[in-house]
Amino acid sequence: MDLKGKSVVVGVCGGIATYKVVEVVSRLKKMGAEVDVIMTANAQKFVTPLTFRSLSHRPVVTDMFNDPEYWDIKHISLAKKADLFIVAPATANIIGKLAAGIADDMLSTTLVATKAPVLIVPAMNHDMYANAVVQRNIEMLRGLGYMFMEPDTGRMAEGTSGKGRLPEPSSIVERACSILCPKQDLKGIRMVVTAGPTRENIDPVRYLSNYSSGKMGYAVARAASERGADVVLISGPVEIECPEGVQLIRTTTADEMHEAVLSSFENCDVLVMAAAVADYRPAEVSEFKIKKTDDDMVLRLVKNPDILKKLGTMKGSKTLIGFSAETDNLMENAAKKLEAKNLDMIVANDVTLEGAGFGTDTNIIKIIRRDGSITDLPLMSKLEAAHRILDEFCDMVAKD
Ligand code: PMT
């Protein structure tokens, strides 16, 4: 892969795995990226700045107050120029500092200043990694959009075994490449994605709806478009901007969404239904505002069409991916919906969990395929979750 024109800032912390990051820098440089390295004071005890300087052909930043080699405010200029910021090995210390917003050296200061995507690659003793505070910090940062790689499991430097080893340099570089140059593995695929709630009118001033913000569906549309798919996004009423390159069809009621999905379905290869479609609507919509009386009021509801179920009966060779929003018996209910709606995959989310479901920027999902396989994912941003759903789709198609 050609990384020419891409700027990668690598923040190196103090840990025995520091030597492996030398190879990461070397590989990125060979692929054409401009690589700037920031080392903490402890990192310099494991590997010298000269090693990184020789490989990156760039001055290595070690101190906020050194005489500058060129005149700029380095923590700001590096924060701005980065297309990607990698922290490896990421110690419990830097993860904790970032989670707390602490900026007390060059690396932590630049991290707080950057708007670039940040990939954190933890490596530490397995008991430290398992520590509840470290795990809480990781979850919190994931929720804010920071990306993490899982450490490898195996023999640690101190002789014990566990989860905490830095992943292989090739895996880190592969992940960096997929962030810098998103793969085009959905080129030629026509995808319809639904998002957001539906609104079912009661009268001109009132409606029934739910808490869907559209974030999950919009993330799927954005991720698919970035990966080369032609995407039609059929959206309920939400406050999110349409991702670039995506064709947007706005709808309000379940009936409107039903119609829009039906008319786009014939020309698509994949349908992803992330929308929270109301199952019922008022039997009658009053032309005028309903007046308050002294009595209680009964609102009679009639069933809305089950869009996905209907399409399940006419899907042919198309792929249908549904979502299942549950408050109890997550897997059982999701599996039933997969079967009843004749889906190829269903994304189950327990909307009672913190950071999951309606309105949040993150989700915790389990992906169930028709063959019964389950991919259980931790809390992550909705965009990352969207990419994982699309990875599953690509894998499923490749195996067919
Ligand atoms: O929008 P966000 O705030 O980001 O929240 C995301 C989400 C929680 C809405 C999303 O992750 C999610 O779970 N979407 C599906 C919600 C839902 O309606 O689930 P369900 O279990 O009731 O429906 C199962 C599937 O059938 C869904 O794919 C749904 O789109 C579809 N359906 C449901 C009812 C209906 N009448 N027609 C349908 O097609």
C-alpha cells in the first residue's frame, strides 16, 4: 500500500515492547508515510531517539522545552499535521492520563491537542491490563471515539503468560493502513440503509415515536460509502447530516419508510435495517388538534407493515441485515427475528446497557449470522461497530 502524502505521528511510551515499535515506524516509512515520533522520558530508557530518528529520517520529539530544530509550536504542529496518531506501546499510565485529560509532557499534550484519529495499542503486564480502572479508562476512551487494538495473549517479558503483549508490528501497520486508506471492498455493491425513528401522527401537533437518533444507521451508511458502496439512506426524522456521497431519502411515518424501501429494494444488493420502525400507529389521525376533556382518553392503534418481514419473503439473492433492539432475552429474541424475517444476519443490541442502543455515540453489539455463528463485540463507537458489521458481511459473502 502506498502511504505517500500521509502523516503518521507515533507516540512511544516506556515498556519492553518499545523495540517492536521500531519496526512499525520502519514499515510505515517504507510505505511512503511521513512519520514523526514522540517519545516519553521512560520510552528513551528502552530505545534511544537515535534509532527512531535513523528510521524515520525526522527529528524525534522528546521534550517540550528543547531548543527547536525548526521554529513551530511542536505539540500543536504535530497534532495538526497528523492523519493518524498511533500510541504504541500504550501504557496504563498514558491511557489513564488521556482518560483524565492530563497533558503534562509532549506526548500527552499532543494527544489532547489532536483532532486526528487515534489508534491506541496497549501493552503491559496482564494483571495491569485486567485491572478494573484500566479497563474502565479504555471503555471510556472507546466511547469518545478512540480506537484500540486488543493486546495479544502469550508469554510476557517477566516470564508469566497472559493478555498484554503488543500485537505484531505487521498487525499494527495493517490496522493503520485500513484507517488511513479505507479499503474499497464494497465497490460495486448497492446498499440500502434505513436509520432513525418513524413518527406516527395522532393529530397535527402530536405523534408516537421512539428514542432512535439515527446515529447507528448513519454510521453504517457512512462506513459503507467510504468502502466504495453505492448507498441509499432512507431516514426517519433525525438531526444528523447526511454522509458525503450518500443519497438521502427522508421519510416520517412507517408507511412512508415502507414505500421508500420497497421502491429502492429492487435495485439493491444489500438492505441494512437499522431504523426503529414503529410497530403500531393510531387507527385515525385527527384533522384538528384533539381537545382535552375531563375523561381519560383511549387511543386505538393498528399494526404498521413489518417492512423487513415482507422483504424477507421476496429477497431472492439479496442480503438482508436486520437489527434487534432488546431489553431482555437479547440473543433468544434476536435469533427469533432472524428466523421469522428470513434474514442473513441480525445485529443484536441490549438497549438497557450503558453506552449501547438509542441516542449514544457508542454501541455494544452481537452479530448473529444465519449459520448460527455469533460475533460478540465490546463497547465501541457506532462508526467502528458499523465497520465490524460490514466486515462480517464481506466475510459471509466470501464464504458463500
Ligand atoms: O438510532 P440510534 O439512536 O443510533 O439507535 C440505534 C438503534 C437502537 C435504533 C439500532 O441499533 C437498532 O437496534 N435498530 C432496530 C430497532 C428496532 O426496531 O428493532 P426491532 O427489534 O423492533 O425490529 C427488528 C428489525 O425489524 C429491525 O431491523 C427493524 O428495522 C425492522 N422492523 C421493525 C418493525 C417494523 N414494522 N418493520 C421493520 O422492518
